[in-house]
Amino acid sequence: MTTLLSVAGVSKRFRGLVAVDRVSLDVQQGEIFAVIGPNGAGKTTLFNMIAGAFANDEGSIVFDGQRIDGLKSDQICQRGIGRTFQIVKPFLGLNVEENVVVGALLRRHDMKSALARAHDVLRQLDLYDKRAQSASALTLPDRKRLEVARALATDPKLLLLDEVMAGLRPTETNRMVDIFRALNRDTGLTIVLIEHVMRAVMALASRVLVLHHGAQIAQGVPADVVRDPAVIKSYLGAEAVH
Ligand SMILES: Nc1ncnc2c1ncn2[C@@H]1O[C@H](COP(=O)(O)OP(=O)(O)O)[C@@H](O)[C@H]1O
Ligand SMILES: [Mg+2]
């Protein structure tokens, strides 16, 4: 197995608050890895450091054999990490197709091939028939899938998904799970997902990291993690398990 992402002892402080406290994780090539934990646990901050939105205060991040901590978010995107945002950020003035073309132009410098890539991704995300609609007119499930499509169009080696199933109905969640499973199986895409929908975590992830107050309280295969007394006490017992 090849390690694609290696996060070692990474921390982030905001004034007095330790948002992420010496967290380590390794993600293998082709793996689906999940990060769970209560609101405020530091999950999004961890993503922000991996994706270069925030600099880490300590530790190191190695992606595809090279140190990436200290690089800017556009440089990290160029190296092959695509991410979605918990608060979806489509260009509302553009239509669905144009939003995805923007992602595709990262590695393609002519419109024809960018459009072809966008169409492939739109088909994978079940959005092809809605390509001419304005992004602002989409329903929440479609906006969530557009967010994934925009990230995927950049041809990432690693896709970071921040709560893309939050607020979805069970049938829409199942659709997302099927889409990620197919992407992982058919293209070998490596995925790290932050998710509260435990059904999706159990269905997709081969390993799970549990954060609480910024620190790891458990890490392992899903079946073991959900039985861990510390996880039940601080997370699963405290929040509704979907
Ligand atoms: N840009 C920021 N400035 C100050 N505090 C922040 C910032 N981003 C996150 N935090 C704080 O860091 C902690 C972890 O937040 P976050 O990573 O968003 O948690 P999660 O995604 O697990 O809900 C929270 O207490 C949050 O208020
Ligand atoms: Mg978050």
C-alpha cells in the first residue's frame, strides 16, 4: 500500500483556543477515510490545514511524497487535492456547466477539453440534464452535488468532502454514497470525508478518526470505533445517530 496523505502531529490555535491538537492520520492510495466528531471538534480546521487555507502551527503534512504544509491553497489544488466547503460556494451568477468548467480549467487550457471534462463529471454526479440551470436555482441536494462536481473537475488525486450529506433526505444520502463508491471503485479516487451521517460513514469508510475538542479520541475501523466507550460518551451518545 502507498500512503497518499500523511498528517503528523498537526495543531492549530486561534488565540487561546486549540482548535486542532496534535492530530495524526495516514490515508492510503485508494482509501476512503472518515473524520467524525461533535460540532466544534476541529474537523473543518483540519481540512483547512490540509488544503492550505490555514497554516498549521506545528506538525507536518506530506501529500504524494512531498511536504505541502506552508503552500498556498491554489498550489495544493494544483498538486491534486480537491475540496468541498461545508457552506457550499458555487458561483451563483453562473450556470451549472460553467461552475464545473471553472474547475476543469485548472488543468486544461482550452475550452473544448474543459467542457468535455465538465460533461463527464456532470454525468457522474447526475447533473448533466441540469447543466443549463443557474446555480442559484438548484435545490440543496443538487447544490451539494454541484459542489462535489466543481472539486472533481480539477482531477484531484485526493478529494476532501466536508459534510456533503448534511441536510439530505435518506434517499439523497444513498445516492451520494453510491456516487462516491462508484468514483472510488472506478477511478481509484482517494477520499477523506467529514460526515455526521453515520450510515454513510459506515457504508463508505475503511477507517475513521474521531476528534473531540481538537484531539483524537479514537481511530480505527468503523465497527470498532462505534463501539468505543469514549466515542459513545462524547459523540454518538450525545447526538442523534442517523
Ligand atoms: N477562522 C477561525 N477563527 C477563530 N476560530 C475558529 C476559526 N475556525 C474555527 N474556529 C474555532 O475552532 C473550533 C473548531 O472549529 P471547526 O474546525 O469549524 O469544527 P468542526 O468542523 O469540527 O465543527 C471551534 O471552536 C471554532 O469556533
Ligand atoms: Mg465543520
